[in-house]
Amino acid sequence: MITPTDEGLLRRAVEIAAHAVSLGDAPYGSLLAGPDGTILAEAHNTVRRDEDITAHPELKLARWAARELDPDTAARTTLYTSCEPCGMCAGAIVRSGLGRVVHALSTAQLVELNPDSGAWPAVVQDGPALFDEARVPIVTYYRR
């Protein structure tokens, strides 16, 4: 359930996205808030500026949280973002241990506004293969 506090913080994420556009960056903004609603960190998309396809604000904040917050604190945070996180960012959010995500636009709404945003090609994946060989570094690492 989205509360009035959530709406205020979500509006800030949209403001960050608008500011990104004024800087010549893509229109995506995010912030990470603590359990009391205090803003801990903010970021916007810098994919073009940084020439880095991973420079999404959600990923930046997930990485920041994983470095700077203990797991209990991270689990009590909320990530507010102007658009629903992509698959790459969603994976990082899970791995970083963030507790909640609130987004303004859904992926479907984004694609409706910008059809090119949903035009990623499918990537062929084959496997699994070479289990006996591939298991050695895994077992070595995790069974120390």
C-alpha cells in the first residue's frame, strides 16, 4: 500500500528524473530512504554520460546500500524510483537486501510512452554443460 509519505518520496524521485533530463541524461531518478523516511542517497541515470550500460540509478543505489549499510538496515529501506526497475536492477536490488521498492511508472507504461524502451533483442543461452569441471571452483570456494 502506498502512503502519503511514499507519494512525497516518489515525487522526489520524479524530480530527480526531471533534473537528469536538464543535465542531458536519460529521464530516470531514484532515492533510497531509511525506515523513518530519511533520504539516505539519491541517483539518476548516467548511461550515456558515463558510457556505461549499467549506470541506472536503481543499480547505483543497490550497490551503495550493499557497501554502506548493514543487512538489517538495508532490509528496512525503501527504494523510490521514477520507473519500475529493469531486470538488471531488480536482480541487484534483491542481492543488496533492500526491503521494498516503490515505483511511479510501470514497465508497460514506460513502453507505451517510449516504445523503443521495450525493444531489447532476445539472447540465446545454452547450458548447463561441463558440470564436473565447473563444480570444482564452486565447491572449493563454498566448502572451505
